[in-house]
Amino acid sequence: MTDLTILLRLAETIKARKLADANSSYVAKLFHGGQDKILKKIAEESAETLMASKDGNADQVIHETADLWFHCLVLLAYHELTPEDVLKELARREGMSGIEEKASRTTG
């Protein structure tokens, strides 16, 4: 099994590049473009992941999911959140049915 700490290391790299020169860092370019640019990339990568799945191409599903996760990590950093925040939420939901989990959410 691959070490899941890669997500933590990648998140740290993204955080470090947040204020870099947009001409020298793709991540910095995303941050300089603001939330809309980041969200557009997530939408694009989501669509590409869906199409790879529809095509039944396992290698492309892996590739596109990696792109999608990367851009989700950028979005987390934009909001000053970390993969640990998401992992804590997944741990909270573990063993809970989807119906039960949705009912446990507060609306606001």
C-alpha cells in the first residue's frame, strides 16, 4: 500500500508555493487567479475523471483522479484547510450510514 503521507507532503508543498511568483509556479498561478480559477480547474478535472470512467480506461481514471485530488488540495489550501481536516471528517463518518450521516449535519 502506498503511504498516504504523500497527501500531507503535497499539501505542504502547495502551501509553500501559495505566495510564489505566478510566472514560476503553477500553484502560485492558480492562487493568483483566485477562487474562481481554482474552482474552474476542479470542474474541468471532475469532468475529465467522469469521461475516463465512462470510457472504461482505468489508467486514465487514475491519472485524472490524481489531477482532481491535486486541485482539491489547492482549494483546501486556499481556505487554509488541510488534508487532516478532511480525514477527521471521514473518520467521524466511519461506520455511519449515509442516511444517518446526512441527518447528523446541521443546516446553516
